[in-house]
Amino acid sequence: MVVNHRPDYIVVGAGSAGCVVARVLAEAGFRVCLIESGSTSPPDPWPSAYLSRFGTDDDWGFQTLPQPQLSSRRLACPRGRGVGGSTRINATIWYPPTHLDMQHLETVGGDFWSVAAMTDALQKVTDWVKPESPQYCSPIIRRVLETSAAKSLGWAPFARMTSGGLRRTSADVLRDSPSSAKVTILTGTVRRVRFRDQTAIGVDVLTGEGRTESIAAKRGVILSAGTIQSPQILVQSGIGPACVIRELGIDRIHECPSVGANLSDHLIMPVIYQTSPADRFVTDDSSASRSSNLAEAGGTMGLEPSGGAGGEDPFQVHITPTHYLTYPSPRSPAAMTIGVNLRRPKSRGRIEWTKGAEPGTCVPSIDPGYLSDPSDAASMITAIRRVREIAQSADLASILGEELVPGPQRTGDEAILRSVQRYSLSLYHPCGTSAMGAAASSVVDHRLAVRGVAKLHVIDASVLPSVPSLNPNALVMAISGQVANAVCPAS
């Protein structure tokens, strides 16, 4: 590991947030050291391959603690590892935040997060990302979208973070910048932030050779390592619950019990239907279906055909031409899934910290607290009943066969709930563990500066007070551009 200059900023994490932050800072004239674990090579370019990357070197391989409300199952919590972060292994969906999502940020953070400011920031990163309409959509999904049921709900193919049907990552967004030469990308794992008189002055990095090296920054350090690892680095740096820091045997910089708290995520329940063998989703080296992102289409869903009493639809759906629980196994049957999730879950969890094998390190124990609020479980039962109503409409019923999951025999609330507990999965949208807030107990202030210290920011999904109502990638990139542009150059 060689740094030929002392950078103005160190940015930890080269995912959606970190690459945008690095680009904004570089275009403002600053030199940036961007540090990321894992590969610097491009990921598999075909969107359809993303599930096969889970559990590989492209994934940190996190799992949750056993979830009491999900039959004590441990759920996979995939997080991208390597330059590009989770855009290396996600479903490439580009779903802009709603007006209400941006209003919520303004309510918590004040005028800095005004809807007008966030709209401008979103437009800027959208211009960089250049999301495109799908190059491929499965025949069965096209037929579903042509039905009156789907049309009445406004379901449509998702815009994708692709280029010509090939995966486009946040690293590509950074490389497109005319100022990208000002960004030095280093491979290593940041252990902790270094301080002098409560001011961040650099980081300690574990290199691939097993050495720990220190890198200094002139102007500040920015953690963009994500919802699991940004709070982990804070704790290992002496910022977090006092009892944990004491157990780690490190110097306490700032006591903040909120580090790791307030974890929220979307939980998706697959409602799976048998389809004709002719509609079985397959890919091979020559098929156009390789550019499918699997979660090809969807939208939001209300409680009634008319949309209910007004306001925001409470549910989101993702439609895939696969059996959600068994694909990509070669034995996966011909099936189509309507995956449904509650857009604004009330359940909250947290990350607990246990002592790591190396001195001064900790290991995250991830507890999303799925369905810990009873109203979320009731809402999921309602959502499944609504999906069934839609699927049983005349035009959709002509496309779909027997319901495989939960299964037609599960009609009562208790039976449906047991299915939710057995089959629901994370939608991979964890947020909130370094949450922004006005209270002195919050981890970061309204400009995402870490409380109790100077020249340290957290800029990623961990600062969101709650999980956004839709796929969060676009919102995370927008907040990253907003803060980097308006705050860091002046710090």
C-alpha cells in the first residue's frame, strides 16, 4: 500500500455513497484517498448473475441473528465487497425517492435537506448514473404488465443502473468523472479512525499483506462503509456504547449508545405461482435473458382496487419470472413470483457488538428485529390477501397457475402468518444505524458530522432515520452528493 501524497480527504468505502462523495470532492479540486476491501476488478457484467455472487468474494457474507418472529431463522444480509460496493451484486433497480421520502429528510434535518435541494441533488446523480429502460424483459412479465390488473396499479418495468443491458456500478460513475485522477483507490480494511484532540486526522488500515498502516488526511475522514460497517468502524475508533468500548480495551473518544441502534430494513414475502414450462426462466451464454435483472418489474400496491382512501400506497411489489426461493438452482421450476413488502415498516432492530479476535476489533451481531412490531405482521397478512385478489383477476389468472407459496390451503390469518415467518427474506435495504437527528444522542447531526468530534462524517445509508419507502440506492447517492458538495469542502 503506497500513498504518494497526503490526501485532503480519506473516504472509507467505495460503494454507492463513497464513489459519489469521492467524485464530488475531486471535482471540487480535492485529492481523495478512497479505501475499499475486496476486488478492484469489474464485477460480472450480466445483471441476471447477481444471486450467484452472494456468498462469494464479492459479498461480505453477513447473516442476521436468529429472528424470533421468523421461526428463529437466520437471514442472509448480502453486502457488496469490492470497488462498487453493493452495486456489484444488487438487482440494478433505479427507483427515485418519493416526494414524501424527501419531506421526511427535511423534517428531521431542516432546510439543508429541503425537497428542492434534494431534487437538485437527485437530478445530478441521475445524470451521472444514466439509468436506462430494460434491454430485456421476460415474455411472461410482458404479458403480466399488459393485463388490466397490472395497468390499473401502474406496474411497469423498473429502470435499471445498466448500460446497454450490462451492469453499471458506482465505480463506473466515479471513473466517468474528468477529475477521477485526483482519486487514489487503495485496497485494505479500515480498522479505526485516528484522532488528535477529538479531531479526526486519518485512519489505520489492515493491508492485504496483514500489516496495519496509518494514512493521514489534511481535511477530514468520511465513513461510507455502509449500514453494518460504518458503525463498526466508529465503535473500533472509540465512538459508541461505553460498555462495548471498555470491553474492547480501547480509548473512549465519545460515548454514543445510539451507534448501531435504529436498524430498519424491508422484509419481502414471495407469493409464488406455477407457470407453463414454456415460461421457465433460463439463461445461457448466448441468451438475451442474461441482461434480465430478475426483479424485472413492479410498483406499489394499495389495499383496494380503487387505491383506497388516498395517500401513499402501503406496499411495494417486485415481479420476477422465477421461483423466488429456489432460483438459480437448475432444478428451479417454472414459476413467477410477486414479492410484496411493507414500504414503511415500524419494526426496528440494532447491531450488537462482540469482541473480535484481533485486539481493538469487534464483530457485528445483526438483529433487524423483523416483525417485532405486531402491526407489521398484520400488514403483511393484508398484503398477501391483496396479491391474491390481483392474481385471481380474470386476465392474470389466465397466465398464472397454482399458487405454490404460501399455497391455496393457507387461508386463515394464522396460516398466512406462519408462511410469512417461514419464507420471507430481507430485501437487502438495511438503514439507520448511524442515524441523523437533532438530539444530542444522535450519531450524526443534520450535516452528517459525527457528534463529539471534528472532521469526521458518516455519509451512507446508515444515516437515514428510517428505511426509505422504495429501493434506497438512488436516495443514498443523492444524499451523498448533497452532503459532499455542500459540507465537506467547507469543513
